[in-house]
Amino acid sequence: MQPEMKRMSVYIHIPYCVRKCAYCDFLSFPDASPDSLTQTGKEYKKALLKELELTARKYPDRIVDTVFFGGGTPSHMSAFDIADIMDALRALFPFSDDTEVSLEANPGTVDEEKLRVYKDAGINRLSFGLQSSHDKELKILGRIHVFDDFVRSLELAEMAGFKNINADLMSALPGQTVKDWEDVLRTAVSFKILKHISAYSLIIEEGTAFYERYKDGGLPSEEADREMYHVTREVLESYGYERYEISNYAKPGYECRHNLVYWNRGDYIGLGLGASSCMDEVRFTNTSDIRKYMELTDLAGIRESVEELDDDGIRFEKVMLGLRLTEGIDESELLSGAEGLTEKFYREQIEKNISLGLLVRENGRIKLTDEGLDLADHVIMDFCNRFT
Ligand code: SF4
């Protein structure tokens, strides 16, 4: 690696799914066959490759450290298209020796051939959207797969040589009990090949089918949700998964490096519809208008928002993102450059939350305590108040 090259991560958005899940508010559309043999897939891939080429021209001094294909359902696209995107990325940017390349896959959308193509293309981490091991719950969620599809996908992935695999799980589902959730967790940990588990609570977003269905009730109570949250930690930690972020657990050495870049505020470029980036302390987001995106001729034309972060903004982001990590944040780095009222304000919030037992200071770092992790949003809001 040449010394002057700066590291960056690359996110690639594939906005197509087999069909829309009932709770989903991600930027994704149902499409029967979004590959380069269809007009839509062809146009999307063309725009993506164009954006990639323009991006490489704009950032010639970058080396790629992690890549993440997210969506949508990247595994719904042809694996050959994914391989073409990887080839283009490699041709335009140098990669670090151990670049992590993740791809989100839906159980039931991968087969032997796809996995072989992924492996040859350099993908070395798979993230399966399992959500639940109970078919009844998968049906309620509107997922396209059943649990057996996941088991089969995992077997195929193992046979193809993948060693770094995540499963996404979702708690607080309609009708779900704490015992149901515990069963989902225990089933997941029984697959030794899973080195990483992300466990999030269902959040009902306006505009989704779930919002209409459950806005007046039918979901587990707040107490049950809390209990599930605690069971998650208990079960996963007892099987050797270490919690490194509020909702993410990994066997040692298998933390998702790409997501760590987000939480540690590293540089990343987002390519594709609606993708967000943060490069050299400037945050920007691509348009979520698919027509506009596909007509891309220059980068400025697809930017929906651009925000240059000032010192205050950067400092608050360090709290908002860094406190999500169980290792917390370096206190002196957080306070460096803070003067007068800003420094006073930050010191006050830190001491207040330490005295409330929500933050703890250890080896120069401040981090959330167990209770603080439960109330992370409240702690973070304390640091936000200065700017309201
Ligand atoms: S697979 Fe994921 S992105 Fe696609 S509709 Fe379902 S939740 Fe949304």
C-alpha cells in the first residue's frame, strides 16, 4: 500500500427485492428479475458503473478497505452483475490486502452457482436476513423465505467456503412472546458457522403495511420488548458472541469492519439509489428518484443533500455514533478543540451521566454502562440539547 493512500469503505445499494415485506420502509422495489438481461437491471447497473467511474476520478488517492452490497436484496440480482460491479471497483481502486466484502442475501435467493460466483468475485462475508426461525412469524413479516430455506442457504454457503456469516434477527414481532424470541436465538446459535448476529427490535414505520395493521396495538408490550432485549444479550453472550455495538454481536475477530467504519466515523462512499456517504467530513446523499438516478451524467446531478460538518457537528456525531459501541469513545479526542461553553457543556453532560450510572470512565474512554445501553437514546439526547 502506498503511504499517501487514504482508506475508505464502499457501500453499494441494490434497490430490488422479490416482493416488499410488510414492515419494510427501506428504499427498495419489488422486481421479478432485476438483472442486466432486463431493461431496468441494465439501466441501473449502467448508472451504478458510471457513478463508480466518476467517483474514482474524484477520489484518486483512496484505497478500499471494506465493501458492502446492501439493499434491497443484492442476492436477488444476477451474481454475474455483482461480479461485474466488483471487477469495475477493482479496476478503479486499489484494495487493501484483507478487504472485507459483504453481501446481504435473502434466504431462498441463493444457490450453488450464485455462491460460487460471489466467492470468485471476492465476496468474503455473507449477511442473511433470517429475522426469525418460526415460519409463522416469517409469514406475518411478509418474508419470501421459510426457515428451511435459511438452513439450506447456510449449508450451501458453508460448502462454497464462506467462513464469515451473519444472520439478522428481529424481535418484538406481532404476537411474539419472550419465550418465542429465546427459541429463535437458541436456534440461531446452534449454527456454529454463524460468526455474527445482529438483533434488532421491530420498529413500525409510517407508510408500511404494518403501520396500518398495528398502529392501534397487537405488538408485544414495552416490558416484553425490554425483556427480549435482555434475553438477547444473555443467550448470545453465553454462546461466545460478544456484544460490540448496541444490537450487534460477534465471535472474537468477526466484528463487521464495514459497520465499524460508520460508527467510528471513517470515510465511506455510498453508490446507488439513495445511498449516503461521508468523505472528508462532508455528508451527502444520492437522490431516491430512480429515474433521475438512471439518467446520471455527473455526480452533482444526483446529490439530494450535501452537508459540510463543522466542529460542533463532528463532536456530536462522535457521541451519537461512538457511544453505540461497547468500547465507547476516547474522552480527550472528543474534547480536543472544544473551548469555552462547548467544553463546559460536554464536561457537564459526561459528569451528569456518570453520576446517574449511565456512563462510566475507563482508561481514558467514556462508555455506556449496562443501564446506559438500555437508555442510550436518552444519554445521546443530553449531548444534542446544546444545538436545539
Ligand atoms: S427483503 Fe429487506 S429490503 Fe427487501 S422488502 Fe424485505 S425488508 Fe425490505
